[in-house]
Amino acid sequence: MSEEVDSKESFFKRVITSIKDFDKYIDFAVEKSTKAIKYFIKLMLLFSVVVTISFTYKFVNTVNNGIKYFKENIPDLSYSEGKLTLQTDEPIVVENNEEMLQYVVIDVTADAKEKEEYISNLKNYDNSVLFLEDRMYLKNAMLSEPIEYIYTDIAKEYQIDSFTKAEVVDYIEKLDQTAIYIGAFATIGITMFIIYFTSTLIDVIMLAVLGFIISRIVRIKIKFKPCFNMAVYALTLPIILNAIYVAVNTFTGFTVKYFQWMYSTISYIYMIIAILMIKTDLINKQKELMRIVEEQEKVRKEIEERKLKEEEKKREEEEKRKEKEEKKEEKKEEKDNNIGEEPEGSKA
């Protein structure tokens, strides 16, 4: 009956239940793992949508700010025969940690030592780029080392012979920005879902292992599957808080220093409480079972005593009946004897 109710329970109701109702974790533990996995996928889709909207907003701002900066602050530049030239001797360095592209350097006159310093600095940022005379280096959050791109290889692939700053600006203005942003939203969404789904699934497995160990410590035997189910639901609040944090951080720049520690701690607390609730429930059930056994024993004794009393009563009644019958029999015999005796002188 409980399983039928659960199957009809909506996703958002499950979200609320997993956050505020620890008693429900006992039901979560015994349900099919496929149901928990479906819930997890929906939860990660919701999370990915929130994160994608936030990152797309940041991407749009970064692109618009970058185009504006390029138009207003970058000197005349041009590309020809595999070389990038800039109408200034000073390198251009743009650093802004609040933008998606946090570090940008353009230096077409950098020597070998300066090049090494720039590449080393790229590693300090999630997203950064370096433009040199004949090549560029790109670093993003998924890479530990910057990737090198040779201009001639890029020009050959896209069939570019040369360009100037004016031509770049004219090309940008003719682009269909709506299509670009929709494409960016789809790309970011798919990427974020894959990344966060994988990393969070690892968190679920680790939390399930922790739950399995804790269940042994508190001396209740819970298999890994129920621990996995509970781990999925125990991560609900941390995942939602993470989505909110990403959105707030994107729009306001607000940061929480120990957020990852808080994320893990909340899930651990939920898991431990859920296991302790299961132990308490088992203890209560054992007590209830013992009480039922005691009541059954009491009833059995009462029934036996009642039977003994009834048997005793029947025995007494039977003895009384026999006694009455014996008395009747004696009276009858006595009467018959009196009738059979003739008085003296009856033959005269």
C-alpha cells in the first residue's frame, strides 16, 4: 500500500519530504533503486537548469563586455601571414575575477621569459587566454594546463588569410547573437549536467559507503542498496543549496568560504539521522513485538486458567450429578425393598 502511494507522489513533494521528514527515509530505504535513480536524474536536471541559466547570463555579460572593451580599449590590430600585430608597444592585460573570462593578455612582443610568466599566470585562473605574435594559449576550468593554438593552423581551418580590427568589429555586429546565446545555453546545459551528474553521483556513492559503515557501527545490518537510496535523498538539500549559491554568486558575486564543507556536512547529518531513525524504529518494533508476545502469553495463560476452571466446574457438576443420581438410586432401591416386604398375619 505504501509503495502505491509513493509511486503517485510528485517529484516536488518528494523534494520537500526528503528535506523535512526524516521518518520517510525508512520508506526511501526499502523502495526500488530505479525509483531513487529517476529522482536523482530529475534533481540534477533541475540543478543543471538553474546553473545553466546563471552561467548563460554570465556568458552573455562577458561577451557584451568583451565586445565593448575590444571596440573602445584595444588599439588597432591586424593579422596577416600567421602574425598578429598591435599598434602599441605595451602589452594589454585585463584581469577581472567577476567575469567568466577572468584573465586576458595580448602581447605580440613578448620574449621567452615573459611568455613563460604569462603561461604560468594562466594557471591561476579558471578561464584565461593569452595572445602572442604567432600563437595563443587557452585555459579553462576543466584543464590543468593551457592549450596552445597556432594562428596558421586556425587560419587554415577557417580559411582566414588576414583581418583588421575594423573587419572583426563589422563581423561581430553582423552575427546573429540570439542564435549564439541559444547555442551557448544548450552547450553549457549539456556540459553542466554531465559534469555535475558525474561528480554528484560520486558523492552519492561515497555517502552510501559512509552510511553502510555507520550502520555497522550502530549495530544494524543495512545493505548497500538501501544506503544508496537514502544517500540520494540525503543530498537533496545540499544540491538545492548549491544551485541557489551558484545563482547568487553569479548575479551578485557573493561567496561563502566554507560552502563545500557545509555541503558535505549537511548530507552527512541527514544520513546519520536517517540511520539512527531506522535503528530507533527497529528497537520500537522489537519492543512492540515483545509486548505483543507478552500479551499473547498473558492471554494464553488466561485461556488455560479459564479452561481449567471450566473443567473443574464441569467435574464438580458431574460429581454432583452423579451424587444426585446415586441418592435417587438409593431411594428407589429402598422404596422397592419396602414394597416387596409383606406384613405378618397377612394370610389369615
